[in-house]
Amino acid sequence: MEKEIRVVMGLETHVQLNTKTKLFCSCLNASYLDELPPNSAVCDVCLGMPGTKPVINKKVIDLALKIALALNCKINQQFFFSRKTYFYPDLAKNYQITQYEIPLGINGKVKIRTSKGEKDIRIKRIHIEEDPAKLIHRNEYTLIDYNRSGCPLVEIVTEPDFNNAEEIRAYLTKLMQIVQYVDAFDSNKATFKSDLNISIEGGERVEVKNITGIKEVEIAANYEILRQKNIILRNGKIERETRRWDENRNITVSMRKKETEEDYGYIFDPDLPYIELDASYMEKIKSSLPELPDEKIARFMREYGINIKIAESLVYEKEVADLFEKAVKEGIEVKHASTWIGVVLRKILNYHNISYVASSIRDEWVIDVIKLYQEGRFNDLNTEMIMRKIFDDKMPPQEVIRKYGFKEKIDREKIKEHALQVIKKYEQAVQDYKTGKEKALEFLVGMVLKETKGSADPKDAREVLIELLQK
């Protein structure tokens, strides 16, 4: 039996913070604006002009502290900023302002759930830093847009606690939820990038840089695990290096030999002061934290009696969780609200690859659709089609119903009339059913739904057909 090769991975995730201005100047946070002309949201500070002095944006401290507390970190109430020195075109100053010796938060943890059960992922540190400029590579030259230079980031570094890509996906999904819940990150505008550190038994640590999103990190992890295992199986040697993720080809590509921390020559930034967080400020930030995802899941299960899978689906977006509770308050039964919002609505959002907020759908539209179903006016099929059309056409359900002519649900007597016609028309399918071919019944049900233009309830149609065919 072939020996299993042990895999160990850690993540460094960079989250663009939801502020109006940059980290050390009053320029607009270009990450949160529509397309701007290149190099237009800049000033002497973010361009690194000689003699300029950075001034800390307090809102960045607020948001970073909220994230650190939500990640169960121990807070360093006294900290300072450092200069990370390296020479690259995206750094006008030839150094990046970050935190190294004393980060904002340390020793946190996040609980994830995978197919193998629950697991704690340890957070080594969370620190604040500025974003470099954006490089735009062409065939023969490279362009630089400094609009992004100086935009605020938090970097969240885990311990090497991941053993497979499923755990990485679960962690990043939970992390994105948390930073959105504390209103520190806007997934519709900002980026969520990770550096993957991976080593397998018998090899050196390899870093894969700048992987955007959650799905791409999972794909990159699976690719790099396979690549390194193949090297080991061929008796090759895995060397310490930095690679980049090529999302067009779904492969990693070598960039350079991996630097050590000493190579960056960290020094204290003399242009910025020590920062001390006093007790009253800490208490104010703690009291402003919302109900976090795990807390909300536990409450939903306790208060509404729903299972964990549905609760997780509802809580995936804070706005969807709020919609569910709003629907219940407006008289929607929990079983209907949880199914139509936690299952059907989530399926539609996933299909369109869009968040609920970005969909521009109004709460009252969704609630009105569910009310139509609860009142028995439309069957499952037409209710879901109405829900889909309000997403496609961005209009309330009554207008959708008029536009597409959706028929209200008919009673069993009406279904019986159509069922008798179908039985008479499709004699061969009737004979097939009577000889034990169950698929024939599904065909007949489909024909009844077609005859009624979708206004018959599929369950009622099936029961009526069985009753008639057994006579």
C-alpha cells in the first residue's frame, strides 16, 4: 500500500478595507470607486514624494480591530508601524508601510466545518498595511497605476493548520462572512487575495502569491499538492521558492527563490507614532460588534428549529439572514421562509454568481412571492419561476405574473379533468405504468402539468393519476 504523503498549508489573506480614504492620506480609496482614470486618485504622500509625512486613518484602526476581535485575537493595545523594504515599481517609496514586530492582533482562531467534522484554524496574526500600486503587464512593457497605492489592507495570517483544499475553502468562506458582517469589506467592489504557503512531507515550503477569490485558492491548492507529490514520487527535490498562480491555465509558475524575513530589512517607521488603544475605545469597538455568523446560526437553530444546513445557508449573507427574520415577522411560516430563502433564493444567487445586495432585489418582492405560495395561490414550480423572473427582470411579482401569464394553482377536480384527457391520449404510457414501469407515471405527470400550463401542483397531479390508474 502506497504511503500517504502529509500536506501542511497556511494562508496569508489580504482584505481591502471599506473606507472612504486611503490609509495615510486623504485620497479616495480607489478600490471602492467606479473606474477612475489611471493615477488620478493620488497625492504627494501616496506617490512617495520626498518630505511627505503619512497620517493614520482612524477608520482603518476601527475596522481592523473589529476583524481582530471577531477572529478571537488577543489585541496588542500598543503597537507601531514598520517599513518593509524592497525595490519594485509598484512601491514609489521603495518600502511598504506595514506592521511586523507588533501586529494589531495575535493568537486568534476560527472554527470551520467540513465533511470530516469541525476544526479550529489558528490565526497567528492580523496586521494593517498599505496596498502597493497596480501593475498592468503588456507584451513589451509594464504600466503602473498608483490609484491603489496606499489603500488600506489587513493581512490575516494563519498557522499551518490546513491539510486539504476543502478546509481552505471552508476557512476562506467563513473569513469572508466575518469581515462582511463587521462591515469592513464589500465583496462587490473590493478584492480578497490570498498567498498560499504549502509544504509536503519531504519538501521545502513553497509560497503561491496573489490568488484572488475563494474558488481560485481551492483550485491552486489542489494543483500545487498534486505537483509537489509528483515531484516526491519521482524522487525529486522541492526547493523553497515563490510561485504565482496563472488562473488562465490553472497552474502555478515559478517566480523567484523565496525570500526570508531578514531580506526585507524591517525597521520602525519614524514618521508614524506609537499607537495606544485605551480602555474606553476598546469597549466602544467591542460593543459595536454585530451578532457574528456562528452566533446567528446557533440562534436560528434554537429559536426557529431549523437544521444547521439551512441555518448556514441563511446566514451566508447578513442581508439574507435579515430578510429571513423580516419574512417571519411579516407572517411567513418558518418552514416556508427557510425553504424559499435558504434553499431556492440561495440557488438563484449561486446560479447568477451574485450577492443578494448586488442583485438589487427588494425584500418585499421576495416576501410577496413566498406569501403567494403560502396562500396556496401558486404551486412550487410556478412560485420558483416567479422568483427567478423577479431576478431577471428586476420587477415586483405581480408585474412578473402579468407579463408571463403565470396561472394560479387549480384544485384537484380541475386536475382530474386534465388527467382523464392525458390518460386517454397516452394509452401506451398507461399500459407501461400498469406493467410496472414507474418512469411512465413521471411522463404522465409531466403531460398533466403541460396541459394545465404549470398551474397544477405536481404532487396533486401524481396522486390524482395514481388514483385514476388504479381503478
